[in-house]
Amino acid sequence: MKQPVLTIIVAVVAVLFAIQNAAEVNVRFLLWQTSISKALLIVIMLLAGMIAGYFLQMPKISRMKKEISDLRSGKPSKASTV
């Protein structure tokens, strides 16, 4: 019961956000220039930040997965030998 209500609330907030930020803005980057809506620009930047954060965390995640694998197999990890 909570899932459809939450989905409707998020959809309404997204629609209100898009309506209130529908104005076009000029975006210039190096030699590239375009005009897009402010809401779309914000969503694109949000997604770019999420992707960058994911890739920056990948080394740490892989180290943690290796440590978990080592602990399950009974091998001592670097953290336990320090």
C-alpha cells in the first residue's frame, strides 16, 4: 500500500519541479553551446555526479569485496594483521 502512494508523491514532486524550472538556459562548455531547460540541466548534472561518485568508489568497493572473500575463506586480511 505504501509503494503506490510513495510513487505518486515522487511523481507529483517531479512534475512540479519540471514546471517551476521550465525556463531555458544557455549552456556553454569549451567550444560547445546549447540551450536546454533548467530542469533537464539539473537532472543531467545530478546523474553525472552519481556516475562520477560510483566510479570514484569502485576501488574501495573492490577492496572491501576482496576482504570479505578473504575472511570467508579463512585468509587473514591486511586489517587484521596491523
